[in-house]
Amino acid sequence: MSPIEKIESELDFLDYEIHTLYRSWDKVDCSLVGLVEIYLYQCIKKHKVENGIYYDTDYDNIKLRV
């Protein structure tokens, strides 16, 4: 399995926002860096939901292209 396929398998395509970010790439041909950015965004989003008031807001300062 290639690194791109591995990251794609980890993306939550049932999440509308993640699915939209993925589909927004040209013909769904994400670079490895682009996929990592989407995956990082997904991880931060999940972490924020799971930790609620204990969420580390430093993650909000990460500037992603997506």
C-alpha cells in the first residue's frame, strides 16, 4: 500500500467537510502533502470534539492551506 493509499484509507469520507476538502482537489488527485494536511485537519477536528473544554487552542494557530 502506498503512502497516499494509506492516508486515504484513514480519511473519514462520511464527514461532509473532510469529503469536500478531498473532492476540492483537482480531479481528486491530492499530493501526499495535501492529503497529510487534510488528515491533520481531520485529527484536530476530532481532538477538539473529544476534548471539549480541555481542547488545546494552540492547535487553532496551525495554518493549513485547506
